[in-house]
Amino acid sequence: MCKFASLLFHVPSLDLAVSNLLSHSKTFEALNLSEQQGWREAHYLPSGEIGCRTIDGDSVSPETAAGVLREQFPAFPGFLSWALSHGASLEYREKEGGCTVAHAAAGYGHLPSGFDRWELVDKYGWTVAHEAARCGHLPSGFDRWELADSDGRTVAHAAADTGHLPSGFDRWELADIDGWTVAHEAARYGHLPSGFDRWELADERGWTVAHTAACCGHLPSGFDRWELANRNGWTVAHAADCCGRLPYGETVESLLGKRKDGK
């Protein structure tokens, strides 16, 4: 296997050929081409890097070939669109993790406009959409937040983890196999929006979003739902106390007493 994404170019015409975006040898085989016919290996990385290989006696230098390729495709999305329209497939996966070219492109924000193969997965169930969400490259209007990996972590979890959920997102209840919701993930890293009010959402242990925010120091000023408890009766106030996150001058008893007294 070679670097993403492999293609062939011809010396001296500089025509291009593509079939398998992960393997030069398989492209040679699929298209019945050979080095003896003047075909050489190149790659165009999703990061934007272009590399071309020539052999002794070629009338074209690697730099010239790369320059022509760059002129034809100034950015990776254009190249990928061309490759797909000329028979390349996104179904091929690299051996180690099962990643596709689309996963790599998503990480750089270099998927073509109109891309719709968000469900493509690696060996762990991590979709192209997960990768784009993690890096903040999902398009406006994306709505397939429920796509999940093998642990049930959704695309929304990936976006919440890195603070890339869109304004107005409201599917906080989406949960992984342990009941850990998108809201829990956002609370852990301080990415809940102002005005969030679904503190009671709980995982399988009864651990609420508020417990998570309390332990991580991300409860908002004025929070007053300290009595929310997990299945063992451990309240948000207890969680904050355990993690050294109680408001200045307060105790567990004072916070729970205020709630009880309505003061």
C-alpha cells in the first residue's frame, strides 16, 4: 500500500490514470498498464502534498509532473472528484485500521462539495462523518448525527468532544452503548451552550450531565440543581465536593439545604 491517494501519470504525455486510490500496483493491474508503456507512480495526499516518481531516462522531471498535476487540480477535492468520476472507488481500505481515502480527506476538510458517503466506516466503525465532525469539517445542514461506531459513539459525540456542534443542536439524548449522551461529552469538555437545561440526562449508572459538568468544573454560574442524584444517591453537590469544585464558601449540606428550603 502507498500513501493516499495513488494515481499514475504518463511520460511524456502527462496523461493521468486512476483505479485504486490506495495501490499503484492494483491500478496497473486493473487498467492493464505498465512502466514499459511509460506510466509512472504519483500520489496526491489529502493534505495537499503531491509527489511524482520518474525513472532514469525520462524526459519529464518529478517536479514538472507535479506542477502539471497541481495546475490541473489545485486542491485535493477537485482531484478526488475527478478520480471518482474516472472509476476510482472509496470502498478500498488501508490494511491497518481500515481507513478510506474519504476519512483522510475529511480530517483535512478536503471532501468534495456534495459528498454523501458519510457512512463509510473503518474497522472500528468510525465513519467519515465522525472524522469530519472531530475536525470541525461537517457541512452546514448535516443531519446524520446518529451514525455510530462500534461503541455506539455517534457523530454528535465526536463533534461535542472537540466543540464543533452547530448552533441550535438539540439531539443531546443520543447515547453510546453505556448510555453516555452527547450532552455528557459536551459537559466533560466545557462545550455545552449557554442556556442548556437538560441536566437530568443520565447514563446507565444514573450519572447525569450535571454530575459530569460538576466534576470537570463546567457548571454555569447560578446552577441550582445540586440535588440531582445517581442510582446510589450521590448528588451533583457530592460530585462537585469530591472533585474540589464546590462554589466558594459552600458545602454539600448548604447547597442541598438551599434547594430544600427554596432559598
